[in-house]
Amino acid sequence: MFEPFSDQGSILFNDSRLVVRKKGWVNACWTLEQGENIVAVAKKRGIAGRSFDLTWGKDAFLLKQQALIARGYDILLGDAVVGTIEPEHPLTRKAHVECEAAAADIVQLFSFWLVAMVWRSTTDTSPA
């Protein structure tokens, strides 16, 4: 869920609320927090980039668009694709998320939240 007019929000998971906070503008960074703990961090690649470096524990993932004009994203761990996030069709926000076990639930949820944020910012000017 997104906060109105914001790139921040929350994720409900296993009866707990994970908070997504944005820090910075040009070199934007998002943290996924559970209580006082930072669970994962995502940093935008480049000023206009739509890719993210995502860190969870000791694992470093890359969340990147499958192609320049595509809406689909790949989740990479090293050079291996461990997950994909793709819209059901071009005119929807509904998505299909498929991941291997290497991408923990938290990584999948945070990745989808980030992709939904990008889709929202490129297709809609109204609040969520």
C-alpha cells in the first residue's frame, strides 16, 4: 500500500506491517523496516533509472527492467535470474510474480512493491 502523493508505504506480511521509507531524492534509497529493524534496502540505479540494487541480509540482488520499453522486471542474484515480475497484460496493474527459493519472501514482496511504485509513477498521476 502506498501513502498518498508519496513513494513510501507499507506491506502487510504474516500479520505484521513492514514499513517502506524513502530517503533522498536524486540518489533515492528505500528501506524496508520491521519495528526498529531495517530488513532490506533498495537503491535506485542512476537518476532516471528504473533498476534497483536490493540488499537483504548478506545477499545483493538486482531488480531490473527486462527491456527498455517493457514493464516486466527480473530479480537477479549475481548473474542468475531468480525471479520475474510481469503485468498480466499492458492495461492492468495486476501482476504475475514467479520466484525461486533463492529470493526469500521478503525480497519478493519488496521487489514487487518497488515495481508497483514504478508502474504507478509512469501510468497514473492520481494518488494510490
